[in-house]
Amino acid sequence: MANTITIDPVTRIEGHSKITIYMDDQGAVTDARFHVTQFRGFEKFCEGRPFYEMPALTARTCGICPVSHLVASAKACDELMAVRIPETAVKLRKIINLSQLIQSHALSFFHLSSPDLLLGMDADPNSRNILGLLKSHPEAARDGIALRKFGQSVIERLAGKRIHPAWVVPGGVSRPLTAELRDEILEEIPPMLEIAQRSLETFQGLYEGFEREIETFANFPSLFMGLVTDNDNLEHYDGKLRVVDANRNIVHAGIHPASYQEFIAEAVEPDSYLKSPYYRKIGYPDGLYRVGPLARLNVCERCGTPLADEALRTFRRLSPGAVLSSFHYHYARLIEIIYGLEKTRDLLREPDILDAHVRAHAEPNRFEGVGMSEAPRGMLLHHYRIDEQGLISWSNLIIATGHNNLAMNRGITQAAKAFVKGDKLEEGALNRVEAVIRCYDPCLSCSTHAIGQMPLLIELRNGNNVLDRKHRG
Amino acid sequence: MNVRIVTLSIDGRDVGAREGQTILEVAGENGIEIPTMCNLTGLKPIGACRLCVVEVAGSRKLLSACTTGVTEGMQVTTDSERLRNYRRTILEFLFTEGNHTCAVCVSNGKCELQELARKLGMNHVDVPYRYPRRDVDATHPRFVLDHNRCILCTRCVRVCDEIEGAHTWDVMGRGIDSKVITDLHQPWGSSTSCTSCGKCVHVCPTGALFEKGHSVAEMAKRRQFLPYLSTMRGAKE
């Protein structure tokens, strides 16, 4: 009888999930599955609501990245209204989207993943968390907290509150930016850039200790998908959706949001509430692709800001083609934080950033609209259909984490095969399997912050007999 | 015109009032606050929501302050454990009977129901939520009716009838199935009596009636017109 190990729940991620590891009679891993055990139902219960409510309604999907949903949803609503929103509104939406990116990346890297990186994958789970980090590496912990605070406070000052603000609305934003706030934020950026660069250097210095993890943490050829600007720069708000292969050859130069269904299809697995999108032309499940920071850096030609471009050049040396190991999501995240800070500074310096005209008003003029933007974890897509009254008749949301579902499953199988052996549970080995998931920083549509306190039960089973059991948290 | 003066006590305070005034009016004039919901100055009181119930010595029943006239020697209590319990339960019924999701509502932060819950300290709800399936009527070119947020205060019905004179609104159904309707239950957008004046929208205490084009927490109700218009109408009559 084959054995099964269950990691339930997975800790230090956003949301609820579990991992099952299947083993053969010889104690070798045959497969591993990532199950998302929470169900939300947003696509269904949004039906019948006025489309104008959708940004605020769908933002409630998540307490970590509500701004990403606001942006993608408002863009879908712009399409329904068939308006071109004021240029200043586009820039302000870009700024809040980047603030979201900075705070979320800081949370993922410093609060959730850096305990593994700085204290070690095998460190005592009781101290392998942000509190343990505060004791052993107080500067790194403080840096992370400062970066996250910066991102959150920009959101708060622009939009009124940190979590679930309602400033991004169909047609633009609800209030213009003031000169005082612009100057305030501009002043805060240089010290944040110092922190971001310092963190990148520290991370680069850690590389040698993680060679096996780099080799086995979801390190396989796949497609990568992400937005780029018209001149192929890194982009998070708008642009064309580019697909590249493992050699960074362009598979598709630019998918228009409205035609996404020609390229992306969605499969449903019986053991998870998370959808499994795949690249339609290759089919399921081989049409697996990755999105998020790593994918964005693989699809773009350059960042478009000096410090981030310098970091990107070093990043490119990792591989002649696309960077394939998901361990490098962490690296990509740090480069994106630098980019986010530089880009925010550039946008705030635009001459028309204080323009008072920031909102277009219109009735619904189309019955269907797709909004696509880059959330911290990857491409986020909101697709709505409305009736003649402007009430939602159908909606489809593809969340960034969903795009990565197939890749996460393949990744944990790879890591489990490398680190889990025999019928005895090694804590460090199981933490590595979880850490693969953490590379993707999956946001399981939830605001649960589990910083090591969440109980984790892992069982190694032979049929109904429990061979080994570990509890931590 | 002779106005008879009556004296009564409210919460132990002796107060003077003109005959014909309601307990609510007299309490208000004397700085004693009684919670209300369906009542709105400028519209005829109907005593529907029962939030303004008070105790009157000699009466075993609780009486609604908005519809009960003052009498000589009346002893009124506006605040007691019993009243607080009743009011709190009524408020909980209002919340659980419909679908009030403040977080995504156009009236969030500007809603009388929400504000009353805050004032009365409703930090949790003891009665089970009903989660009824209710419609949204967005057929009107400028306004939306969301039955999910309607508490049947009938302010819209009264303002349309008493002030605008159109009488577009009415209530149909019975008990818990009651709902406000336009033009004998036709879609609002096809109503031939509606003048699109928007008074109903602005007297609505919740986000049940709102203007199109507003996002969450953006619908502020403006009611400055009401005392002026009701005075003018009263003078004409």
C-alpha cells in the first residue's frame, strides 16, 4: 500500500491550503498535490449587482492585494463604459498599483520567506518566522517592515485607507493628488531605494547556501506570461500580454485582453477549489505557464528605470534563456521593488500628475468588458458581462495564483522527490516543500496572515496506519 | 388661533408643549434624543419602524413617540433597559431581514441605519440572518432601487405622495414579503408617473435608492429641500 504525507495547513502563505505527498512502497515520492481548501464564490454572487459596485466588491476578495482587484476591475468597468479615462487618472492608478506591489513583495520576501533564507530551511520552526528574524537579523526585519509600511502608507494617503480603499473607480479615480502629498512621497522614496538595494545585495550573498533549492524548487522549462509596454518594458498596469518560452523566444507577442479566451483555457481539478488555467494552444496539462515577478522579468526586455535595469542585467546572467527556477521569484521580487520605487518617483514628477480632471463619467455602453493588469503575484484578469440595466449577468476572474497552479503542483512534486525520503518525516524537508509554494507567494484569496503560528499537522500514512506524525505551530 | 399648552414630564423633567404636538417633537425641542428611522421631519409620521417606542405611565403598551400626541400630565420614559432591548432587537431585525453589506454599499459611512447601529452599540447580531433573494431595479436612467437594502420605512412612498404629488411609489405584498414598487409593480424605468425628481432617492435612509454612477461610499443624501418644500405645501393647503 502506497504512503501519503499531508501538510495541512501550509504555513506562512496567504490563505488556506494543504499539500499531499504520495509515496510508493519503497518510500520514494511519486507525486505531490497542492490543494486549496477554501471556496469563495465571488464570480457567482456578483451576478445581479450593478457593475459600478464591482471594484469595491471584488476588492474584498483579498486583504493583502485589494488594490490589484480594484485596478483590474475598474479597467473592466472602463471597458463597459467604453471610455478613455483621463491620462492623470491612469498615472495615479499606476502609482497605487505599484505601492501595492511594493508592500506585497515586502510582505512576501521579508515577513514570509526571509526566515527560511536568513535562518535556514532547517532552523527551529519556533523561531523561523518574522519574530525570530527580529532577534537574529533585526536590520533585515526592520527594513522589511519599513518597505511594507511605505507601500501601505502611500495607499492610505492616496486612497483614504490601507485596506479596501475605494479610490479607484470606474472611469478613473475619485480624488486628484495634492502637491503636498506628492512632495511628501517623493521625499520618502530615496531611503526606501537604499533599503531595497541593500536587501538585494544581502540576498545575492546568500546564494551559495541554496544551490540544491535553486536546482529543485520548481526548476523546469515552461512558458512565462506577463504584460509589457509597447516598447517591451516591464509593465504592471496596462499593455500587451506577452508569452515567452524557456529560451525567452516569443511565443505570442501581445494578446489583447478581450481575446484572452483564445489563448487561456481553464481546467478544474477535483481536489482543489483553485482553477488550473493553461495555454490553450498546447493543451492541458502541458500548457502550463508561470506568471508573477519571475515571469514578468522573463518576458520584458528591460525595466525602463536605471537601478532596476542594472539589477536586471545581473539577473539575466543566471541563465542564457529564461530564468527557470522558481527560487528566483524572490530575486525578481526584490528587483521589482526597486523598479516600483523608481517608477513611482518618475510618475510623481510628471507635469500633469496634479491635474484635477481624474474621472470620466458614462453610462454602460458595451455589454462585455475585460480588465487585465499585473497584481504582485502575476496577471490578474476580470471579465464581466452586463445586461441592459448595467447589472452583472456573468463574471470570470482569473487570479494570478490560479495561473501558477499547475506550476506549483509540478514544483512541489520536484522538491518532494528531492527532499522527502523514507517513512520518517524530516521537518526541514517538509518546510522545503512548503517553501516552493512560498516562492510563488500564493494569495489564496484571503487575508489570513499566518506567520508561523498556524498549526501544521503532517501525517505520513500507510493506508490507514499513521507511520509518523508531526505537529508544529 | 388659541393654542392650548399642556405640561408633561419626559424622563423626570417637567416640560411644556403645545397641544397636538407629538412626544417626539416635544422631546426634540427639549434636547432629549429618541432614536428614529422611518420618521423624517417634513413627512407625515407613520410609526412603522417602532424604534422610537417610549414608555408612558398608565399604558402597558409601548407607544411610538412619532405618532403619539402629548396630553396633560403625561409621564414619558424614553430610555430604560426594556426600551434599549426592544430597540436593539428591532435594529437587528432590520439588518437580518435584508442583505445589508455595508462594506460594498454606496451609502457606507453615510447611512442612517448604519449610524443608528453604531449609536445603539450593535456590535453583534443575535437573530439569524435570512439572506433573502431580492432584486435590483436599475431600469431608471438615473436611479437604482436595490431591494436588498430596503427597510420599508416608506419615506420614498410618502415624499412622492405628499411633496412631489406623483405617488409613483407604493408597498405591495404582506408581512415579510412586502416591498416597495413603482407604478403598480412595473419597472421603474417604464413608470409614467415618475417625474425623475429624485426626492425618494434623497430621503431614503440607506443605500436602497441611489443615483447611478456612484461607487462605494460615494452616495451622500441631500435633504435640504424637504423642510422648505413641506412648509410651502403646508401654507398652500
